[in-house]
Amino acid sequence: MQTVFHLIADDPDQRQTALTIAKNLTEDDSVEIDDIAIVAQAEGIEPLTAGGDGSNMVEELLETGVAVKACGNTLELKDLAESDLVDGVETVPSGGGELTRLQDEGYAYIRP
């Protein structure tokens, strides 16, 4: 099974909840998970920025093999560079496009 989490909310608690659920999924032995991805766009980009609120959890998730992806359109809109992101975060052209692609590949979509 494959799961993608969508970070888009301006609410820090909602972003933290999504990251916590992703972390819990990496530790859940009752389900067979092949891949976990996180796609962040709009205000959900904050935890992916170096030193951003939640960046420590993003670093931990990357270490466990979770794919973390930042929306290139959001980076441009917020005048952020790839160098502003946590090491290991991948940039994709658009968050919506990446979510569509992953769901087409069979990823379950979760947005807490």
C-alpha cells in the first residue's frame, strides 16, 4: 500500500497532526506500507523550510524513507529557493500535479 499526505493548511496544529499521522504510519506493523509521501503546497510549506515550525519532524520522516515534496509554484510565490528547504526535500513542479500523479499510481490520499 502507498499513502500520500497533503500539507496545505495555514493551521500549525493541522500540519503537525498530518506529520504525526505519517510518523505513526511508519511505525504501524499492522499494515504493509510500501511508500509514504508528503506533498506540501501553499501554507503547508512551512514545515519543509529549514528551521520552520515542524521541520524537525520532517527531518525525522526523511530519515525513515518518507518522500517529502515541495510545490515549485509555492516556492516561487513565496520567494523561496530550494536551498531554503530541509535537506532531502524534493521539489516538484506543482503540488496539485504531484498529488494527481500519486493518486493515479494508487496512493491513498490523506489530508487531516
